[in-house]
Amino acid sequence: MISFGILNVKGFSNLTLGLLVAAMMVAGPRAGAQQFGLSVTPSANSIMVGNSLTYTINATNLTGLVLNDVQVTNSFSAPFQYVTSSASQSNNVFTNATSVMFDLGQVGVDGLVQVSLTVQPTTTGSFTNSVVVAVPGTTYAASTNVVVQVTQVTNVVIQADLGVTMTGPEQVVITNDWMTYGVTVTNLGPSTASGVILTNTLPPGVISIFPTTNQAASTNVIFTFPLGTMTNGGSTNLFFTVEPTNAGVLPFSASVGSGTPDTNTANNFASTNVTVTNYLAGQLVAVTNSSQSYNPQNGLVEQSISVTNIGTNAVDAIRVVVTGLTNGLPNPVLANAVGTNAGNSFVVYAAMLDTNQSVNLLMQYYTPTRSAFPFTNSQLQPFAVSVPDLTPPAVTAVSTNINIYRILTLTNGNVLLEWPTITNRTYTVVYSDNVSFSNAMIAPPSITALGNRLQWIDYGPPTTVCVPTNTARFYRVYQNP
């Protein structure tokens, strides 16, 4: 160990002093230290034969000494073509059939030198560059190997297979209903499609609710939607909500294209016909038959109404449209609505009502104040309709995909269900009067989860065809896609 203090030079000759100072400045290599720091980075891990490949080489002098004549040698395992090179100092380059050597000259203590070398492999296979940094005539050296895969050049054809499909509304559409249909765009590859554009065409007499237009047009309305880039196997789902203003068979269509060549244009166009009907014949009267009351169990204001068939024929099912609501806060919202007609929400009772027969329906409203609001019988508009298709998906005929935590009969005879949920996912309840679910029906509407657990109450019509106390009832719940 060498310790340094204050040197007292009094009494020393100039020669003696010089020798002493020189002795103090002599130091050997750093004991146990790494001799060079060496890193080699290729521009790619795999290239085509004949393409350029660049190596970036960094070498740091860690010996603790000033080194003269530092050399960096690149030895290649396969034939190559030298292209270009550069170095941070003394760019003296020497090449032969198998290697490229750089003579970098003197490198100071902790000095860093950088070399860039570009070559072109001329054969396929593993292309290994063995890099050595060293000082000739000494033991100071470091080395590493870098392997790059070289493949054969092929003629790559960029092409895709775009396709489009359409799905119509699930229920019968009545004039002025807000109906939603879906359009799915897919890319079956093999390449990525760029500049994908969907064209969606509405027939005459249809108002677009989403995206919005001002009025129904007398000619086709065409929307275009830029979808950007779509990778191989990618897909995009779009949903359109419209309002048909006239009855009849209405053709909807969609097409897709892009700036990438398409190998199969037969699937670039899709269409679907939607039948729009009017209300069925029938004479119905709807009146409120209870006051409004706040239900702390569900946070809704509830009111019972009575619908009576005063006509001479039975009706298959009933729709009650509620007018005078804006269907948005801060005004009351019909919380158990299953659809919208001409901007007004409605509920559906999916069972027959004979002449002179009545049925009570529970109307549920969400209001910010949680209190009663002005409402008159004139706001209830009942209509005769065909029975909606409430058949559940096939999966519920054999099993349920949600474990129901609790099924509890409340003091008023209603049944409470509770199950685990995922926030913002929707869930549908299915019920039946037998354990085999042979005649199962959906209880609309589906419910959106706001947390990790959800409670739902079966209170009877209009969500289910009768109150739970009137029949045995079994339940299943499934999560919507």
C-alpha cells in the first residue's frame, strides 16, 4: 500500500527530487480488473442474403495504462462483401477474404473507441462475427461472438383478404323503432391491410341515430369509416342504430376495401334485409294504479300500471310506450325499458292478454332526486304486438356460466338473485318453471354491472310473464359477450 503525505523537499537536490516524484507516479495494471470493456451490436438479427448488415463496436480501455496500437479484428465465418466503415479515431482499415481489422492507435486510460462496420453476407445460414480487441505483443485482450441468420431473398407479395359481414336486429322491428345492427370487418391475411375503409349504406326512409343525421333521406345514405391498419387475423365490430320511418322490407348493405391488394373480393360486400311492421290491431287501455314510491333496494322510483284489453280479440303481447321523458338526466329515465320508439322508451309484456283481461306492470324510473315526479295517464301508450323471441342462447339450455351466490324470496314474494360480476359487463337472467329449463325465457332487459357483485329482483311483469309466487321458478345467469 502506498500512502501519500506532504513532501518536504528541503535538503534534496533537484535530481533527487525528480527521481522521487517519478517513482511516485509509476503504477502498474489494475490488479484483478477487466482489461477491456467490449460490446458489439448488429443492426439486425436476421437479414436477406446480399443485404447490408452493420455492426457497432464499443471498446473501453480498463487496464489502467495508456495503450499503444489497439486493434479491433472482425473475423467472419462465411464469405462477405466489405461495404464501409468508420472509427472514432485512427480509421486504418485492413481487409482480406475472412476478416476486417482496425488499427486504432493509442487509447488512454478509460478511453472509449467506437467502430462501425458494414458488410454484406453472400451466402445463407448462420453468419458469425468473432470480434477481438487486443494490443499485439501483450496479454491485453477481449473477445465476443455475434451470430446473425442470413436467409434467401424471395419475392414477397403484399396482399390481404378483407371481408365484411352483417347481423340484423334480434327482435321484430316496428315503424319508428330504434334498431341496432352490427357490421364486422375482418382481415384473413396473409399481409397487413393499410388504409381500410368501411362503407355503410342505409336504405331510403331510415333515420340514422348513431352516427347521427338530421332526417330520413329520400335516397340511400352512405357513410364511410376509415379503419386504418388491420393486421392479419384482425377484426373490428361496428354497431349502427337507426330508425325506420316506414313499414316494408328494407335492404341494408356494407362494403370494405383498402390500399392493399385483396386476394378475394367476393367477401368484400354484405347485405341484410330487415322487415319493418306496424303495430297489430287491438284496443288497449293503460292507467296508473299506484302512487310512485322510492325503493331503497334498487334505488329506483316505482309505480304500478294496469293494462286492459277492451277489444273483442285477444292480443299476443303488449308494448307500453312512455312519452314525455327525455330519456336522459336530469329528467326521469325508464330504467326497465327494453327499447325505444321515436325517442320514447317502452316495456313489453311477452304474454297473451284476452279480451276484458288486465295485467299489472311495474314501471321503474331512475331520478337523481329519488323522489316522485309529475306523471299522467296520457303518457302511457299501449299497443298490441307479436310475441318477442325471448329464447336464451343454447349454452343456457345445458349449463350456466355464472355461479349465483344467493336466491332469496323477499317478504313481498319477489325473488332476489345475487351473483359475481365484472365491472361494465352485461348480464342476462334466464328463468323457467322446470329444472330442465325446457321452456326457458330471457328476462329483459340485460343488466350492466357497476361493481364486482350484482343484485337483481324478479318482481313479475313486464320483466317476467307472472309474479314469482304464481309458479315454481328456476334461474340461470349468463355473461354477455
